[in-house]
Amino acid sequence: MDSTTSRAIADLGSMTEQQARVDLAACYRLVAAYGWDDLIFTHISAKLPGPQHHFLINPYGMMFSEITASSLVKVDLQGRKVDDSRYEINPAGFTIHSAVHTARPDAQCVLHVHSINGVAVSAQEEGLLPLSQHAMFVLASLGYHDYEGVALEDDEKPRLVRDLGSRRFLMLRNHGLLTVGRSVAEAFVAMYFFETACAIQVRALRGGPVRRIGTRILEGAEQQWDTVTRGAGGGLAWPALLRKLDAINPGYRD
């Protein structure tokens, strides 16, 4: 492992609350910039450092493009606010995110979207197909969860956790996409690949017969993902993404 990768992985365990707030606010605005948001709905959460099991989630009622570091709401695993925010949180967001954060200690960030292409593919019987390099990376770590209505009931949590398992990607049937990451950056870049794979599939299926990637190549995709990212997940792309955001929608650090 080289020094760049070592530093990127070490940083995952040394993030302060303020750094987590800035990265999560940036992630919300990047999701909006890439067109994956759904008005004020869907949600991204980030686990905070320390033993208290607190995490940050969006204030319910704000557009993703206007979220700032200070506006994020800190909650515990029972959904209780632990700061004096005047905002409430999305109850469906709490159900999904608290389930994953409780079951997956490595899930520093959980990102859920209702992107148009993602929902379209989630409604297709075969789900994501091996049609692109983007899809290859997703298929190496993909689970599926059947639709049970709006995620409001606690009794859905065990099935969500079961269907995600130890994977990085979860397709919520007839609903949308979910990624987990050891950092906000990793979850965002994973979602970029997930949504792009879905967009490619939607377009490819409109064009006629498709050629699928062979099983032998898919079997090596996880190792190739680690090689391409140098073991740092989305950490290599994150500084460039922040520069992009600073150019088009600054203010998320406030």
C-alpha cells in the first residue's frame, strides 16, 4: 500500500465533526448538481466520530442545493435530536439510515437517492445488467431489497440489513439506489458509478440488442475497483469534486 492510500484510509478514522459536516453538506449539493435529488426527499447520513453513536442527516424541508454544514441535524440511533436544530428529519430517512448504521460499523456514510435512471432500472425485472464497466464495479458488491412501501416501519429494518449484507450497493426495488462508504467521498463516488451504470442501461436497452460482459471478467471486478481507487475509495476524486462545487455552488461550509 503506497503512502497516498495509507493517508486516505487513515483519514477515515480521524475526521472531526466539523469535517464530517462540511463533507456531508458538500455531498448534498453535489447530488443536486448531478441531478439525483428529489426535491426535499431522500437523504444522506454521516456517522460522527466518538462513542455516542450520533449521525448527521438533512434538515427536512431544505433543498439539497442549499444545505450547509451548520444546518445538518445531529440525531442518535433512536431518531432523537441531540442539538438545538429548528428542523425535523425525514422519518423514512431515519428508518433506513439508522438500520444500516447500526448493522454496519464500517458505514460512515449512507447515501440514498430516487434518481430517474436508478428508479427505472430498479423497476426492471432483471435489475442491473452487466452492460458497462460502470455496471461491472457495481455488480461486484450489489444486493436487492423488495419494495415494502414508504420505509416508515421498524420491522422492515432486519430485511434491509439482510439484503445489504456486507455489500457497498443496494438496489431498492421500485424505489431507488443506496450506497454505503467508509467516508462521504466513498459513498458519493460509489453512487456516481451506480447511477451512471443505470443511465447507460436505460439508453442501451432503447437501442436494440445488447452485449453483456462475461462472468469471468465480473469475477475480478472487486479487485479491479480497489486497484483503480488505490484502496482509497472515493478519496482520490473528492478534492476535485469539492473544487467543482466551489466553482458552481459555494457556501456549503457555512
